[in-house]
Amino acid sequence: MLLSNFINWMKPLPDSKTPITDEKQIKKMYKSWRIKMFFGMYVGYVMYYFTRKNISYAAPSLITELGITKMEFGILGSTMYVTYGIGKFMSGMLADKCNIRTFMAFGLIGSAVINLFFGFLPSLPLLTFFWGINGALQSMGFPPVAKGLVYWFSPSERATKWTLWSSSHTVGTSLIGIVAGLCIATDHWKAAFYFPGAVALILGIGLLFTLTDRPSSIGLPPIEKYCNDFPPEKKQSHLSHWQVLTKYVFCNPFLWSLAIAYIFIYFIRFATLDWGTIFMVERGIAKDQAAYLLVFMPFIGTLGGISAGWIADKFFNGRCTPINLIFLFCLIFSLWGMYHFTNANTPWWLVSLFLALVGFFIDGPQNLVGGVQASRVTVQESVSAACGFTGMFGYLGAFLSGIGTAYLIEKCGWQGVFIACGISCLISMFFVALTWKKETYNHSAEEKKA
């Protein structure tokens, strides 16, 4: 009975039996609900990062307190990325058949509970086990958001809205960095888990009263009809959900190209972000100062993600390949600067400058490749699954950034880590470039329909 009630609670809301036909009311409701949906998904995902990235800032204190090695910390982080990556793909397939509101709220509430008792766990195996469970719960955040963005925002505005929403993860990372820095400075690093857990629990419950499901569930017409903006590809009506997944996800060569690129993009992102404080501390920068300085990476990364989406819509008609290639090229030089200018003798503003540039140029591709660009090479009915698919590969890269970075530090030092990041940029550029013709074809199809 309990399981049955839970399944019913998670099911999509049914289409309204009384569709709205009055154009003024449709316009008014769409304006109101688009703001509510965007705001709810934005704040909700900020909280997802509040209860996920706190461990990056607490890493030096966690290592000292428990007496664990870098490799053991790498295993702890990688365990979370394994469960997150697999969970993201599974959640992607489930989210297409679930309710946006309850799906997102359930994952956040569960993650909040894990954080509330995480600081009380006495051993590394227990920490690793429960942080792995947190990864599975965290995987329930992005797929319903991807579905929400596709159902509530039209194709021609999606890159801008998507990357604007994507700034939520950098805002969340920045805010938790400030909170964690204060906790570490006052010698209460465990509070970096307790405080985010309490706030996330309250706001997770709040999502149940803020979000809804698809526009049709409240009587509104599809967003494409409302904006007169139709995607270049539509699902063939005779295909089942499994056939759609097979054709537009599993056997989609362009999605595979993006997924492989995403491995290396995520390796760079988390090798620099998760290990950033440890890197700075080993270069002679104080623990609390390292936590504060690292905030520049995700904070300026927010501007990078938004800029990439705006440029894609404004100058490339929504195509993501050109701006991704530009950003990845610039990222190579930013990584070089981060490696050479991070030390105790360098002015703080110069250290923060290169941390900010890395954040700026990694955030654009990270937001676009596995999100907007993935949605452009599939159909609406499989967007969550497509984003979950690329996300799973992305977190394979995140997994490699945990154990892989620890291994590179031991064998090659920090120089080996940054060389690996530079090579990852080049590999990502190659696989992103393979989708150039696909996006050009889709754009041509849009022009013909216009």
C-alpha cells in the first residue's frame, strides 16, 4: 500500500480536463508559471549543490581530522560520482515518466537528511557508504529540471534560459564555499554539513508547494504552440517509449559524441574544483583562505555559463558547437595560468583571476554540452533520458577525477594533473566538433519551417 501510494505520488500529473482557451488568460498564466517554475528549479538546484559540494571545501579538514590519505579521499569522492552517474541515467529515464515537482523534491529532502547526520559518522567506510547514497539522491535533481526547461521554454530561447538556470550550480557552490570557509575559520568544519542539510530540508518541502508538472496539467497549451516555435525533430507517433529511447538516445551517434566529450569536460571541472583547496594548501596558502579563494571559480563560472548560452542564441542561432570550441580553447591557457601562479608568494588577486578564468571557461561547455546541446540532437519525449545519458558519462569523468587525480598527484605531482586537464580539453574539442553538421542541419530545418 505504501509503495503504491509513493508510485502514484511520483506519477505525472494528468492533463487538465478543462483546457484554457482564452488567450489573455493563457498569456497571464504562462507568464506567472514560467517565473515560478524557473525560480523553483533554480533555488532547488542551488540547494542540491549546497548538500553536495560542501565536501570539496571541507576536504583539507576532513583529511586532517580522520587521518586519511589523498587516495582514500579520492575513493570517497569517486564513490559519490559512481552512484551519481549511474543514478543520473536511471533518473533521466524515470523523470520522463514522473512528476517534475515530486521527483525533484524527494531527492533534495533525502540528500538533506544525509547531510544532517554525516558529521556524526565515525569512520571512513561509513562516510563513503552514506556519501554514495547521497550521490544517488543527488542524481534526482537535474533530470526533472531538464524536463521542466523543455516543457516550459521554447527551442529558440532554451540556450539562454538553460544556461541562466545552470548558474544555480555555481551559485550553490559559491555560497557553500562562503559558509564552509566561515565554519573552518571558527574550527567547526562539521557545521558545513549540518547547516546546508537543515536549509535544504526546509526548501525541499517548499518545492512541493512551488512547482507543478507540464503546462497541459494546468490546462495550458504546449510551449511550442504558445510561442509558435517548433523543434526541428518530432517523435514518430507510432513509437513506444522504449523505441524512442533506442532510436533517439542509445543509437544516436551525435549523443554518443557529446557523452564522450562530457567525460573529459567533467574530469577538468572536478579535478580543479574538488582538489582546488588541497592544491592551494600544498602551495602554501592557508586552509581558510584557500576555501575563500576557490569561491571565485564557481562564482565567475556563473557568468561564463550564462555568457555561453547568450552567445549561442544571439550569434549562432542556438547552436552550441562554436561557442563550446571557443571556450575549451581558452580553457587550456587558463589552466596553465592556474598551475603557474597559485602559490603563497603570488598576490591573492592574481591567484583568484586564474581560478575565475578556469571557472568561466569550463562552465560554458559543462552547461551546454550535456544539456542544451544534448536536447538539440534528440526529441522532446526523450530529453530527460538524453541528458541523463550524457550526465552518466560526465560523472564517469568526475569519478576519474577522484581516483585519477589522486594517482596523478602521487606519480607525477600537480604538473601531471594539469597536463591531463589540457589534453582533456583537446579531446573534448574533437568530439564536440563531430556534432557541427547535425546542429547545422537542425538549424536549416528550422529556417525552412519558418
